[in-house]
Amino acid sequence: MTPEQLQCLRQVGGELVINDHVEVASELGVGVHLGQGDEDPQKARDLLGPSVLIGQSVDCLESAERAHQLPVDYIAASPLFCSVHKPEAPPWTLEGFGHLIRCSSLPVLGIGGITSGNAGEIFGMGAGIAVIGAICDAADPEEVARRLWNLYRFPSTQHRLNHQRLLVRIINI
């Protein structure tokens, strides 16, 4: 991402979040998303400072409880659905994901197996999404990104949000 693109993203209220690489996030002055085996969130917070967005993946309710004790700004249920990017990881159930959303004092995202076909349901539950494969693996990435954006901006009556939404762009490098 060029400095101009980053500026444009910020002008529309977007956040750039780098996946796993705290040092890269620090160099760019952007947020970081950490998996459970990645850098310690406290070390990331110490390096990045109090105003930079830090997220943490959680794979069960117990790891979500632990994440609430960490200096993170959001948690991400991962994987939410079966995903070709994490085929070995058991997905959350929608019941468990809904419980996480209701009990969390932090914003919640779903990661893994998110498509334009299931994103509306996730928004309707009150969560945000993070996508990689849905866009990067698409025949027409721009069209998929547009559909996801429209689901976020204009949820159908069936998928009205009942919690604050959080939109984050996570970049794999």
C-alpha cells in the first residue's frame, strides 16, 4: 500500500491492520492483528502505543476470555467457517459465535470462510468481518469487495445490526 492509498483509506475512516508483523505495523504507523501464536499483545502495545489498533484471534470462548485481559481493541473468532486457508482448524459454531458477541466487551470480528453469501448474517449478529480469500481468490476481486462493502453499508432488513460495527482491512505480507 502506497502512502497515498493509506491517506485515502484514513480519509474515509478506514484502518489498515497488518497481519502478524508488529515491526511492519510500527514502521507504517498502523495497526496489527495477532494470532494466538504471534507476538505478545503487551509487547505489541508497548511498541505501537496506546492509540494504534491491535486485534487478537480467538479460537474458543476460553481464549476469548483470556483476550479480554490483554491490551487489545478487538477480538476475531477464527476460523468462523471452514476455510481453505486454515483447513486443520475447527470452525466456530454460529451459536458459540453469537454467545461471544453477546458476552464480549470488545468488538468482535469473524475471520475464515467469510463470503458475500454469509457476511450479511455476520453483520446481522452484530459483528464485523475480516476477509482475505473471498477477495484475493475471487475471479473479480473488485466486484466481491463491492458486494461486501454494500452488505456492510446497507444491511438488509433481515441482517440489521444490533451492535457497533467495526470494519478493518487486514493485510497479509
